[in-house]
Amino acid sequence: MDRHSTGAGRLSRGGPWAKVGRFGYGTIEQLAYSPDGVRVAVVGRGGVTIWDTEKETVEQVLEGHTELVGSVAWSPDGTQLASGSLDRTVRVWSAEDGRLVHTLTGHTESVVSVAWWPFGCHLASGSGDGTVRRRGTGARMTRPGGAGSQAPRRLWSLLKYWRATEA
């Protein structure tokens, strides 16, 4: 497969991907590929849109945020999508059907970043209020590296350097 047959190649040639920022979708703030590389989530003033990269079509438009969406992240297994917005919420969506699974509140200013724990059952969100919030998503995933793995402890120890709170 040459570079012109990939999503990036189409984008650079001004194909369908160039239309994401036009035709009512608004400003693009961030995008994220699904773990399998088949879909891409695009967020911005137009909310959350999921594109199928193989069919070059809009797969889903996720509605719920009331202001600009500035951050997006796929869960490691690709079953959920998290988005953060100027409306001070984090929303977690089912990637299969676009259903809103959770609306997470607690930040007092815009949510500027969302990130999944590498093993999927926790989500971190950063806000303009200077806080990082860690939230459980209810997912149960096996931790790579076995029961003695240090990866989770090392990842979350980074949060202690911020004003971390748990919702």
C-alpha cells in the first residue's frame, strides 16, 4: 500500500478528509485514530464526529456537549471514546452505537485534555482550573504484565505532582 492509499495521503491531496473543517463541522481542535486505525474521531466547534477511514464517510455524530469540544481519546480497546469540552464536562461514548455512557462533572473550568489509563478502566481529565481528575469507568480489563506490574503505579504517580482529585 503506498502513501497515497492511506488516510494521510487523501488528506494531503485535498480529498474527502479536507472537507472535515467545512460544510458545518466547524473548527477542528483535535483528532484521534481508533486503536485499530479504521476510524478517526474529530472534535471542535461542531462537536464530536467519527469518520470511517476506509469508506471515507461520517459514521457517527455524537451530540451532548453544549460548547466547543477540545479533546478526544479512544479507550485502549476501542470500545469507548472520551471527549472534553469548554462546557466543563467529560463525556464517555459507546464507540459501537454512539450512545452517551457517562457525563462526568466536577471541573470548574474548561476540560482541555482527556487520557485513558493504558488498561482502560480509568480516565484522566485536565482542566483550566488547574486540576487533574481521575475517574473509574466501570470497565474491567486485564492488566498486562501480570499482577505485579508496576505500570499502573508509575502512570498514576505522575498525577500526584498536579492538584489531583478523584471524582
